[in-house]
Amino acid sequence: MFVDELDRCKPSDVVATLDALRTFLGVDGCVFVVAADQQVLEEALTRALEQATPADAVNPYYSSGSGYLDKVFQYQLSLPPLLVPKVTSFAADLVRGRSGVWAAMDINLVVSILVPSHVRSPRRVKALLNTFALTYRLAQRRAADGLLETDPAMRVEEIAKLVCLRVEFPLFARDLLLDHRLCEYVLALDADPRADLGFHVRDQVKQAARRYAKLDADVDQRLSDLEDPGEGEQGEAKTASVRKHHGQQLVAYLKRTRKVPGPGRDLIFLETSGSVFGLPAVVAETLEQQAQNAELDEVLASIGGLSVEDRPAALALLTQQARDAIGLEEENVAYTVLAVCGDASIPLNGTADTAVETLTPILTNSSHPLLNEVLAGCWRLALASDRPAALEMRTIVLRHSSVRESASVAAMVMRHVGPALAADPDLVQQLVSRHLLGEEEDMADMLADLSSLEAATLMTQVGPLVAKELRALIEQHETWKKAKAQSGAVAADSSTEPRSPDEALQRLEWLLEHWCEEGPEAAHAVAELLLASDSQLCRTIVERNTGRIPMVRETVLARTVLSSAWRRSTDRWPDWLGMLDPRSSIGDMTEEFDKLLEVLWERASKSDDALEPEVVTRAADSFMRLFDSQPPDRYPHITPFVLPSLSRPSTDEEARRAATAARRASAAREWRPVEAHRLRPPSSGSSH
């Protein structure tokens, strides 16, 4: 009976198996042939065997594992280990003359790279050869499918080196995923522990390279670590010794194969960077490396060298890289994608949704503020997608400090009215108000570049807040001016003059004049903003432009115009009322019309400083023009304002005033009889 692999079992299983074999030792014709590593069996027996024989310092043989083996095995044959050249020759002889993978390659060269000098086991040699054949076949298949842009036959040496690292030093091979140049870094640090690996190498890779170079990193998982890690200092010392020995084997192998290139990144992943996206391998790897280090200018230069057709593929490649990256590299690649999105020559249609959903969580969870250099690209990308994540990305841009501090950056964002308002309307109000009333012209210039409807939409949304802050700005400056006039120049010098509203008012008047010529919607929105500030300065601006402002039909603005008109000089009423379209909803403005009539009568009937008849007539004509198309029952009623002033006087002074008012009213035939103006007169029973 043949027993194999016994030296692969746990110590307890080794003892149990040998105990079972001893049961049959007295059976005639029963022969056991056990192939195993004697040293492993002895170690297992020494650890796990329970025997009554005490430890014997004089004759240690009787208390060791080898003594137990001698009782079980009457014949022991030790096979001599193979010398290094013999191992290599053995490996070459196994595959020499075979067809398939081995037929068209330099077997001696491949085997010398594939089998490291510390390997002595024929089984290990076969494992290395079989793994190489499978890896080579897989590389051929990937190349045939277009995923690997290389001919495996031209890179057999690299494949052999990669296979050896994976089989003999699997933990080191795993770290090659971090950076395929890890072999170079370890050799550089082995030669000079203080060697500078370069700023482009990530800290994680540098730390790994230093551990391997110092022989302080595991290159393989030891079974003893899992089954019996040892106890105390002795166990730790043993572990450190094994680790160091394995590390020496790794460094020795890397030195031995230093002339063998790679293994390259494409062989490690069995996929050429960019092959899925149709990009040349060199270009793809360059872009990925630059993106890892956030070399934004270099990435833009690299993409600029591509054809217009290949640029979207480059963006897709970087987006995929951002999805797979972690830590600092994740942010670096994300910023790179945003920088690329800022290039208007690169269409975003096919990549926008994926990029937005990939980058938004990265930006949201980042503890670092968004770089100013990628702000424009971030906004452009957010505009190109309608996914919910795009709304969140727009909000990130709106909340950026540069948008608040720079009028030009804010104008760049606010140029897209709808998306900005959809993201955060309250924040948009604050930003527009801040920059429109600020010291820079960019926001006003941007508004002038919008279409009339877009400008009207934005101004209507932000108007209330702008009007409020404009009024506060005016009042603050007016208060300072009054204090200065009252206290004198000396006292005024001790207080800082608040910012003057003049620039903001000039900017708003310029916008009003611009839109009066370009579009009624925006002109009305600016006029509404100015009048809503309830300031004489703003009403003066509107009054200067009444002849330019397009006819007003919208009820809210019409009511605002009427409310502003009675606060102005009566001789300017025709200008104010001339802005209103007679087709407006007159019935919705009864309160405002009544106020105008009341003020007009008061000013016309004053005994002192009364209006000239011509002024009253023009005001009345402009007033009644609005009622030309109205039925008689809709005419304004003047009785409530006229009767109180015509009541019987109680004193001689009041009588003289009433007589004067009557003479002025009689003389003001130009104002025409009440019936002529279609103002409903007092009833016939009223006293005069």
C-alpha cells in the first residue's frame, strides 16, 4: 500500500495515520510504502506525539520523533536533493520536445526564469511549468479577443517572471496590483535604503517596497501561522526568521531576473489599458498614471494630442479608473475627470450619466474642497446629465467658495438659469444679489448676454432679495450722509463711509436700458426690481426710462407702476401712466386708481401751491386714457375725494380757502367738466 502526501497533514493527523499503520505491521504480506519529507514527519511527531518515555538528555534519540519513525519503518531511503542546475535541467527536460505552448520558445531561457534557485521539489517544478502553460494560453486568448494588445510569444520572459512571483511569492505578486513597477522599487531600495522613488509613487507603494527591501514583509502565507503560530518570544523569533528567509529568496530572485522586463501592467491584469475603449496601450497607461497623480495639465496635453474621435474614449477610460480607485487616488482621478470635462471639445453625451454617478459620491464624501481648476468642468458635467446625482453636483458647485467670492465664476454658473435655480433657488438669490450689487461688472454682463426670457426668469426669482438689499444699501449710505451733514466734516472723518449705491444703481439702469431695446420681459423684470426697492433714487431711474420701457400689461408690475406714480411729481404722471397698456386688467387695480385720483384732487384743490390747470389736464388725460375701452360703470368714482373739500366752511378762513379752490376749479376748464372725463360726478343732491 502506497501512502503519499502524509507530510502535508496536520501533526495530529500524522500521528493518527502512523498509529493506524502500526496496527497492520504484523500482518503477513502487508507492506506500506510512505513517501514523505522525513523532517516534516519528525517535527509533527515531536509536537503532537504523546508517549510515556521521559525526555532523555543522555540519549535524546529515544525521546525524539526520529526514534518513533524507526519503530514504524524498517527501511528508510533518503533521496538526495537536486542541485540548482539539475533542477533547471529537470524542468527543461520535462517540456523539451513537446508541442503546443512549448514548441516555439526558448525553453532553456524560459525555465531559467520560471524556476527560482531555492526550488528543490520536483512537484514545485511541475506546478510552475503547468501554471506557466495555463497563463500563456490565457494571454493568447485575451490577445485574440482584443483585450490584450500584445503578442504573448514576444513576452514569454515577462510571463515566466510573473508566474514565478505568483507561485513562489504570492503576497508580493498581490502587491503588484498597486504598482507594476514594485520590482524596480524593491531593487532600488535594496541597493540604497534612502533612494528617492519619486513624487509620483504613492505612499502605500513606497511603504510596501521598503518592507520587502528590509526583509520585513511576508511574501507567502505560512501554514504554521494558521495552525500553530507558536507562543511567546520563541514563536515570534521563529516567525521573523522565516519571514526574513523568504524575503531573502524574493530579493535574490529579483536580482537574478533584473534584466527581464516587467512584468508589465497589461500582463498582470491580462488586459491592455484602453483596449476596451479603443485607445492605444501607451496612451491609456500614460493617462492612468497621470490621473493617479492628479497631473491635470499633463492629462489635458495628452488628450489634446488625440484625435477628436478618441477624446471621448479617454474620458470614459478615466471615469472607469475613478470608479475602481480608492483613497487619495480616487480623489485625484476624480479631479482629472472634471478637468477633462472642462474641455469643450470633448462631448459628454455618452459619458455624462456614468461620470456624474461615479464622481458625485466622491466629491460629497471628500474632506477636501473642490479644486478651483476643475470647477468649470464640474459644472459642465452636472449640466450634461439629468440624473438625481447631477442635481447634487450642481449644488456642490453653487456652494463653492469661489462662486461666492468671484463674480466671474458666479456669472459662469448663473449663465445656465434653469439648472442653477433647480439646484438651490435660495442660494442663487444670494449669489446674484451679492455680485449684482457688488463692485464687479461680470454678473451684469452675464445678465445682458442672456435671452430676454432667461433674464426675466432669473431677475423675477432674485428680485425680492436684490430689492431688499439695494434698499438697505441706499438707506445705510443716506443715513451716513445725513449724519455727516449734521455733525460736520470733522466728526464725519472719524467714521468710515459705507459703500455707495451709485455703482449698483448705474449697473441696474444700464441693464434696464439694454433690455428696453432687446426684450420686454427682462426690461419689466428690472423695472419691477427697482420699484420694489421703494426708493426715490430707483424711481428716478425708472422715470428717466419711461419712454423706453415696453408697454406694461402684467398686473403686478402695473400696480407697482401706479403705486410709484402718485409718489412722483404730477407733471410726470403722463410718463408713468403712459407705460400702462389700456388692455391691462383694470378691474384688479381699483385701489391704486383710487389713490391716484385722491392725490390728484388734493394737489389740484390746494389753496396754496396748487397745480397749474395744464398739469392737471395732462394728468387727467393720461389717467382716463386707460379707461377708453372700459364700460361706464367701470369709470373711477371721484365723489369720496371731492365732497369733503366742498362741504360748508365753518370759519371765514376756511370760506376764503374754499372760494379760492372753487375759482381754481372753475378756471381749470382745461381739466374739462367731470362728465367729459367720464369720471363719475357727485350726486345732484350734493352741496357745492
